[in-house]
Amino acid sequence: MLTYNLTAYRSYNEEAHRQLTTAKVFDPQDLVDKMAREIEELLKTKVKAVEKLVKAAENARKDHEYRKNLQLEYVNNKKVISQEDMEMMGLNSSSVFDIYYMINLTQDTLFNDVQINPNYSTIHVPTNVYDQGWELGVLIAGGIWYTVAPVILNGIQWSKKLDPIFKQNRKETSDLRWQYYCSADGFLRIYPGVKWPKNNVEESVDMYDCRVRSWYIKAASSPKNMVILVDTSGSMKGRRRIITVKTIQKLLETLSDDDHFNIITYSDKPRYLDNCFSGTLMQANIQNKQRAVKLFKKLEMKDTGELNLALEEAFKLFKSEKKKGQEQCNKAIMVITDGPSETYKEIFETHNWPNKTVRLFSFLVGREVKENRYAKWMACANKGYYTHISTLADVQESVQYYLRVLSRPMGMAHREGGLSRTPKWTPVYTDYTTEVTQNLREGVGLVISVSMPVFDTSNSSATGGRLLGVMGTDIPIQEITNLVPKGKLGANAYTFMYTHHGYVLFHPNMKPMYHKIKGSTSAEKEFRPFFNTIDITEMEYAVDHEELHEFRQKLLSASNRGKIKLKVKVPYDRSVPYDRMVGSNYSSFI
């Protein structure tokens, strides 16, 4: 009796019984709106952190005095080694410091126990960019831009001033993950400091380049329509063909889901590479880009190259897109050839001058090039640039420069105060550590990123308005789903989130990984191809497919909160077949 009274068993039992037997009516729309507000507030804190970093970066670059003969030591995170690594390899401090950098690394639960150093950031330089003595010259619209070792070192030097802001952001927003700055010249500054993850494949070369990550591509320029004209004449065989394939791949890597493209090959006459998209542009999603490369690899190089007919077709394509109301901010023609035979001035006078709304970029491929005057002239006369790609090693850097040209008007407008910066959001993807380990338990897991461009805000006529790089941070999907009040949803109810393209960010039916061997019960899995571009229609088990597509259209065309009905199939449990159920989807927009 004493225990009964002391523990208040009776009052506790009565209260529990009352709560279990009392029905409460709630409005699902209110619940969805509350979740949307909380997610929006979460995302705003990340945007604020990036904005502070962008401002600090632009001020640091403006105050920096460029030094051509700069000598600089920095922590290259591909050469970071821990005390544990030294013990494993049997190394001593005297022999290791000539090659590696030893820094204190501690596991951090915020990064899923990845070892970090919160005291400073570290630097990653792509394998194809030599940070101490590499040099590349590119002619752009009559001027010369050089990406050389001093540019890399000076960029690393002035971006050191970001470290105090990184730390301040981490202090003010305790759940902030990776913060990073990717330079247009190729280096990545990432905070907290980290040892760069190695690919699981033995002796594999580190191919990471921050400039081809989705968060960089989205922020580096405005949405664009691109037509790639590829010379497939007989002179493009052999080594030139190999360089051409690589150039197409790298060009397509610079396109995001907000961009559209097509490839027209030309020899005796122009031909659309993909017959399914003749006379139109396709969205630059992963599937379309990969299919385009596969189709091109099957082509035979033959006959002579008639670029004039291909140029006419490209301008015709842009005009048809304009009539359909699908014109983008940037329009570009990329010409990949071993040398045009003339300037084609009459075509440009007819279709592109005097406004020059379409930029032309020419890529001259092959080591032995007899004539480059016409390729240079076409690029300079149409607000683009010309570059000579003599080897495979030149491709990556040569392709990157066109982004600087396209971003320049955006940078100039921002410098003059006529353009506000809009944060760019990625679809869901994997943290790099998660990606190379193919393990969701390693690294931060599934994330989205927010990024913003960083411009040269100086008054220099040569560099003012130029894209310096892109700043960003990651938001784990788990951090967003933690805001879902699962206990209040009710039976068979679930939440999901999608992008403005209809790609799923999270959904209970979304399974990003699968067993390598079908039917295998082992723990060995890998990520599904295209898991980050899964459409909402692939996640809902609808009774009527036509109704499902109407449902998608309503979701993407809506601009506010709303209620949309859809008949779906819902399982009672894992072993019982599906049953039909009329469901109402409540939506709210962030």
C-alpha cells in the first residue's frame, strides 16, 4: 500500500488511460505547415552561415596583394597523417615530416565519428592541378588568362582568412557540418580539417575535383541552354577522337539539372546524336548525359566537316526553344573540331549579330593543328573563348574556363548592386566519405548542399566581376527527417520531400542502396545508379498511373500549401499483399 501511494500508481494509471481513450482531432495541413516552417528555419541558418563566408571571402580577396613568387606551406589533406597511421606504418617523426603533415585528429559524432581537427581547415588540390609548378595558358576573347602555380598559392593564402569565420559559424550553429570553399582554379578549402578519404579500390588515383560537384556547378553560373557541335569528319580519328570524347564528357559534367543541351555531329551534313531529341533540347540530368556519351562512342569518323550547316541548325534550334518559352539566361554553342575552314561570318551576321545573344566557344583538339585563326576569330567575335586541347591532360582545365565567361555578367551585375545572390540547392547525394566507402555508416551519409558564388568585387577592369569560386555547406537528410513528428502522423501516414524538378529528397520507399549480387544476404551493398534523381512518380504505388502523373503536375505547379488526393496501394505489413486506399497528400512549400 505504501509503494502504491508513493509511486502515485493510481493517478498515473488514470492519466494514461485518459490519454489513450481520448480522441483528438487535428488538421494534417497544420502539421505539414509546422514541419515546413521548422525545416525552413533550419535551412535559413545554413544559408546565413554561407552568406557570412561569401562576404568574408570577397573582402579577403579584395585586400590581398598578389605575389607572383609566393612561397607557401599549407596542409594538403591528401598528405595528412595521424599518430595512429605512423604507428601502423612503423614510421618515426624524423622520416615522415618531409612527406606528410601530422595533425591532431579526433572523432566527432556530428560527422558520424569521422576524424577531424576543429582548429583549422585543410586544402585539397586535384591530381590534374599541380599546386607548385603547373601552368596553363588560355586565350579568352582577345585577352590572356593564366592559371599557374602562383594563382593557386595566392588563393590558398588569402582564403586562410576564412578560418575564423568557419569557427565562428560552428560556434553559433552547433549542428553545422562541412563548410567549404572551392576555387575556380581548382583547390578546395574544407573545414573542419580532415584527412582526405581514400577510395576503396587499391592504388586508385584521387579523381576528386570540387568544380564538377553539383553544388559548384549550380552556383557557378545561371541556367543555360547548350548546343555542342562535334566534328566527326575523317580527320578526327585516332587520338583526336579520344580527346573529343573526353571533352564532351567534361562539358556535360559542368551541366546541372537546371540546364538543357543537345549534341549535333557534323561531317557531310549535321545529325542529331540522339534521334529521340531531334530539333529540341533535353534536360541535363545524369541519365541523358550518360546516354549521350554512350551514343557518341559508337559513331564512326568519316567524310569532310561542313560546320556551316551545323551552325545553321544550332541557331535554328535556339529559335525554336525561344518560341516554346524555354529560353534560358545563357545560350552557348560549343564547337569541337580540329580546325574550321573559314570564319562563317555571314551566318553570325544573320543569326547572332549585333546583340550576340548566343556565345560561341571553340575547342581545337589535337597536338598537330595547322590552322587556328578561324577558331579564334569565331570565339572572340561571339563573346566566347578559344582554347587548344592538345592532350587528354588539358581537357579538364580547358573546359572549366567557359564557366568563368558565363558567370562574368552575373558577377558584374552583383558588383554594381543590380543583382542579389540566390542560394542554390542540390538534390540529395552522398557525402564524399560515404561515396568512396559505399557505406551509409561512414561519413555524413545522404546530404543536400546549399552554395553561393564568390566574385572578385575589386574595381579592376581585368578581374572585377570574375568568378573566384563557390562557397557551400552540407545539410544531412537525417537532420531534416528528425523534424518529422512521426508519432503524430497516424496509421499508414508518412512524409516525403521533393525538389522543384520532382526529385525525391526523402521518402519511406526510397532505398538508395542495394545488394551487389541479386538475392545476396550479405551486408555488402552499393549505391543504386541515379538514386539521387528518382522522380516522385517512382515512389508512389498508385492505383492509376495517369492519375499519378496528374498528381505530380499538381505538386510541381503549386506555389503554396494545398491538399491533393491520390489513390495508392498500402501494405498492412511486410508479409501481406497491398490493399487500395484513398489518400490525401498535404503539401507546403519551402
